[in-house]
Amino acid sequence: MTTSLERGSGRFRRVMDVATALALLGCVTLGAMLRFPGFDQPREQWPAIALAAVTCLALLQARDHPRAAATVAMGCAAATFAQGYLPTPLLLAPLMLALYWVAARTDRWTARMSGLAAMTVVVITAMLDNPTTDMLLLRTVGPVLWLLLPIVGGSRARLRAAYLESVQARAVYAERTREEEARLRVAEERLRIARELHDVVAHHMAVANAQAGTARHLAPTRPEQAQKLLDELTVTTSSALIELRATVGVLRQSGDRDGESLEPPPGLDRLPELVSTYASAGLDVTVTTDGEPRPLSPGVDLTAYRIIQEALTNVTKHGAGRDAAVRLTYGRSRLLISVTNDGTPAAPAADSGYGLMGMRERAHSVGGDLRAGPRPEGGFEVSTALPLHSLAPEELEAAP
């Protein structure tokens, strides 16, 4: 389709060039036949017509070779006016078109030099044939003014073509960057959903596994406690389904009415409920708060909750001890969170797995920092510093 259009456009331009050349040849023929009172032009017109024909043939290639066409046009114009013809616009028409293509297809310096050379050649040859003052203005000022017109018009055409090209380039660049930004947003959204799913599944499955194991251990000897744990297991799995539904719900379309019924994301206000869930799995969690609690932005609130949740899940899965300590310290601009376990961790590599990676990504996404590793006195610690409010994108780049 595109190739056929390009071929059709090329054939149309070729037809237009041939028609223009024939029109210019007619103009020169008419100009050679004109007679002016008080001025004797050559009686034979064929030399001027022959030179004009050579110029018109050269103009057929003026789009691709403007300098060569202008050189041929200047030579033929000089030969024409040297025979005694008066430089009228009709005789200057082929040279004017050649200068137009030079101004439109080359740079500004080349256009100016070509125009100056053409004016000089025409004026000198017109004055050499008849150096008297007869029709002096038509021999000097007239050619200069007429030859300035195509240079100005060609320069404007070149500037407009450059402007349109720059507009098209900006449009292409904007389209490309928009696609890249869309791909980046999709990748970030996928990462965020994967992180949410990991936190929800890891937390609830770890707690459910611990509750089920404890219930199986107590079933022969303490059936009442085992039944209580099974009831709590039902609550745990129900909570897991609710959070999974809320997480996967972001994939729905904005017009889906069911999406309006999704519960808000969890925050530190649900920390007591989280602690009680781990307590039912056999993990003793103590929470200490230093400083005056202050409201957090939604992003920081969710990040703090998820980091504590993932850290306690790691204690449940890997920690040898059955107790953990959570400390919240509210500073002037930062919320410091530490989750410690006094037992020896079963997973020796602090940087392995997606849990620690997800916690670091969450902390960095709101302008915070996170560290995790064994404690010198034994056990394992996860500590993070989060801003009390989410940072803007330009602030995130400047944040350490």
C-alpha cells in the first residue's frame, strides 16, 4: 500500500515537473518575442529558446540536484542576456525556479551565495552588451528584485519543511516514550501485584500451616484446644481469601461495580488483629510504641503493615524461637520499625528468597530503607525507616 502511494506520488511530481518546464519554455519564447520602445532586441529568437530548452531539461532534475540545475540556468541566462536581450521576468523565469530549488533544498549559506552569483552574472552580462544608460533600472535593479523572490520563497519552504519534520519527530518520540512509559507502568503494576500476592499468601499460609500442625498435635490429648485452633484456621483462610480478592481486584476494569465493594488496604490500625493471628499459631508477639503515634499516608501505612507481616511470617517459618518483638518509633519525620526474634534463624542467607526482596522494594518505593540480618547477640532482626508521608517522584530521586 505504502509503496504504491510512493510510486504514484513520484509519477505525479514527474508530470508536474515536465508541465512546469514546458510552461517556462513558453514564457521564454514569449519574452524573446517582445519588443520594447527605444530598445532593440535580437530579431532571431531561436538562440534564447534553445538556451531556455537546455535550462528546462536541467530543471527536471532540480529536486535532486539543485546546485547543478542552478549552475546550468545561470550559464544559459548569461549566454542569453549577452546576446542583447533585456532581462525581463519572462526570460528570468527558468533561473528563478532554479534558485527556488536551491533555497528550498540546500542550506541558507548556499542559497545566498547562489542568489548573489546569479544576480551578478545577469547584471554584468546585461550591462556588457549595452553599457549606456538606456533602461538602466531594468538592467540592474529589476533582475536583482526578481531574483530575490525565489530565494525568499524557497527559504520559507525550507523552514516550513524543517518545522514539519521536527513536529513529526517530536510526535514519533512522544509516541515511543508513551509506549515505553506504558510498558514501565505495566511492569511496576505486575511487580506490585506479585509483591502483594506473595505477602498475603506467605502470611496466611504460614499461619494456617502452624495452626493446622498445632491442632493435629493437640487433637489426641486436648480436643477442645484443637477444635478452637481449627475454628481459628477457618478465620485465617477466610481472611486469606478476602485479601486475595482485594489484591486481584485491581486487575478489574474501573467500570466493574464489584470493585467498589473491595475493602481498603490494611494498615497499622490492624496490627493488633495481625498479632492475634500469629498468637493463634503459637508465636508470642510483643508490640512496643515509642513516641506519639501520628497518621501515616496510605502508601506508608500499607508498607509498614506489610513489612511487619512479612517479618513475622519469616519468624514463623524460619525462626527457632517462638517469640518476636515489634518496636515502632515515631520520630520527627521518620517511622522506625524493628522486628526481632531471639531464636536462631533456620534460613542462614539473609538476602535469599522473595520475602526480603519484597520488603526492600516496598521500603524503597515510599522513600525508606530496610536492613535485615542476624543480630550480634543472636537471633534475627528486620529494621526499616519509613517517611511519615510518601515522597514525590523528584524527592525519591534525591533521597539516599
